[in-house]
Amino acid sequence: MSDRVAELEAALDRVATAARAHLAAIRAADGATDDDGVWSAYVALNNATVDYDELLHATYGEVTPWELTRITEEGDDDLLTSTLVSVPLDGGGDDPHPLVVSVRQRRDYRVPSVAALLRAAQESRPPLDGDEAEEPISTVADAVIELLQAGDGSLAMLDLPELEPLDGVVVVAEVEAPLRGDVFEDEPESAADAPFRLRESDRVVGRLHEAALSDDEE
């Protein structure tokens, strides 16, 4: 077992131990509100889970289903719309930074009307010269790609009524080598996510959760 996997197993054990301690504190409080023991156990469980989530992502590129932010000793327990969980960078005063900083974003959307989305994508296309024919936009995936191309890849092009925003996440990682587009040109469709996979030598150093706003919050 590698050191990283052993560390991950230990972090998971700490989550289980903290969860049992949290339950024991709740039982001991017997329904009392603002119990210091329950709060301390909650903070320990929360932070142990954050540690496990970070290590899981750093080791395998996977995440847990829990949306948590680290709670500091000062009691900063605000659950922000966007929360940041960061891992300290290794020190060093030499420039430039020896590794490549890789920013990877995921943003999810619900499609209220496929027909409306296809129509919006069609309207985003620039007019063609002459009698050149256009390929019709027939799928949701094609529509999203068309919108992104119209905005030179900017996700701002997806901020329209035809796409209902859900939660998202931004991951900042240190990687050994930059992305080369030509590497992926000949890969099969099943390997389309290859540019987003972290290698064993890569390391996640920060993560920003983007919570979708409700209509009232907007």
C-alpha cells in the first residue's frame, strides 16, 4: 500500500471516529440546544470529512457527495454560497513556479426546454456568406458547444434563460506538464475526459464550490 493510500485510509478512519463521537455528544446533550460538546464534535466531524474529501480527490481525482467548508478554531461556521477549501502550497522562493497551475471548472445546468435551447444556439451562429449550407443543431450537446464557440469558449455564453444553472466547482491543481491539444485529437470518444484526469503526480491545492442561487436570492 502506497503512503498516499495509507493516508487516505487513516483519514477515512478519522471520519468514522468523529461521526461516532458526534453521535455520542448528541445523545449526551439529550436535546439541549447550544451544547458546547455537540458543537465541538460537529466541528471535528466536519473538518475530518473535509480532510478526507481533499485526500480522496488528490489521490484518485474523485470527490465525496458532501458540500462542506472547513470550520476554523475561531468559529467561522458560515456556509457561504461559494466556499474555498485549500491545501497549502509547498514553500520556495524561486521563480518561476516549477509546476503548471491547472484550473478545471465544472458547472451543471438543467435544460427546461430542449427546443428553446436548440433555437438559442441556432440564433447564436453568425450569418454565412453565399449559399453555404449549415449543419442543423439537433442535440443538447451540440447546442451547448455551439454557444461556447460563439463566445470563444466563454462560459458566460451559457448564462441564458434556456439553461438553468445548478451547482458548480472549480479545482486548482499543480501538474507537471501543460495541456497539449494535439495529444487528444486522435483519441476515441470514450477518452474525451482525458484532459481533466489528474495523474498520480498531480496535486489538488484548492477547490471553490459555486452554489446556484435560488430565485429569492437573486
